[in-house]
Amino acid sequence: MAPSRVDRSLILETAEALVDRDGWRQLTITALATKLGVRGPSLYHHVDGIDGLLGELQVRALGDLGAELQRAAMGRAGRDGMRALASVLRDFAARSPGRYDLAMREPFDERAVLRASTAASEALSAVIASFGVAEASLELQLSCLATLHGVLALDRSGLMTSAVDTTAVYDRAVDLVVLLLEHEGRGEAWRT
């Protein structure tokens, strides 16, 4: 049964559900219109084409993830803080796989993505600072994210078979990030 009124909020929520179910690459205006029970052209009154819609979904996903990361970082420091952030990242990827993948891809709108990433960056910076690191550089933040995201991406790609304990692999990745930050906090360059 078609909704009596299709509005922007319903369109975005439905698109998010489709992205999580099918992946962001599968989202089309036609698929979204079909799900909403309307004709495709009517959606263009609410969204700026598929790239505009995907860009907005990317910003929303980053905003939601950032808010969750900030809540997890509050009152936590060091190992406990990093483990809390890592847990949120993994939970978000499992709960919203399509939105997570969309958040972790090249920006549709770089400025909007930078603004939407502020909360996540602040949460990560605060936890990094709690290790005694004077400045949580972008490179250091991305090194932490890349380590954790790498495990999540490998798991989602199917590379980790049922013979692999993905939780143990992820826990080791978190331990590597903690070790890196402990070294950085002591002023020890952890490079070869």
C-alpha cells in the first residue's frame, strides 16, 4: 500500500533501508520509487538525482556514526576509550552495512563529508589525546581507522572464512592501535 504522502524524510529513511539491505551501489531512483509506491520522476521534487541522494545518505551515515562515537568516548580514556570506539565502529558496520560502506567511500561532496565527519574526528582525537599524544594528526587518526576498517572490510568481502575467528582478528587490530597510541604517547616513533 502506497503512503498517502511521500516526503523527504520518508524518502531518506526508505533509501537508507534499501542501502543497508542491497548496498549503496544498487540504489536507483527506480528502485526507491518502487519501494515507495510512486513514480520515479516524482522523487526528483525531493532529491537531486541519485548522486545527490547518495551524497546526502553518506553525510547522514557519517553524522550518525559520529554521534555514536562521541557517546562512546565520553568519560573513557586510553585502552578503554579505544576499545569503546572500536566496538561502536564494528557494531555500526554490522547493523548498517550499506550505510557503513557508503560512509567509508570517496566523498560525493567533500565539504559536506568533512563537516559530517567532525563528530567522529573529535571523538577519535579525544581518545588519542588520552594516551598522552600531543597532537592527533590526521595521519594518525587515519592510521587508527585504516587498521580497524581493514578488518571490517576483509570480513565483509568474504575473505575471512568460517574457519577464521573474526572477533579475535578484530581484537588484535584494536590491540595494535592501542600499542601504536601508547608508543606515540610516550614520544616513541613506532616506525622502521
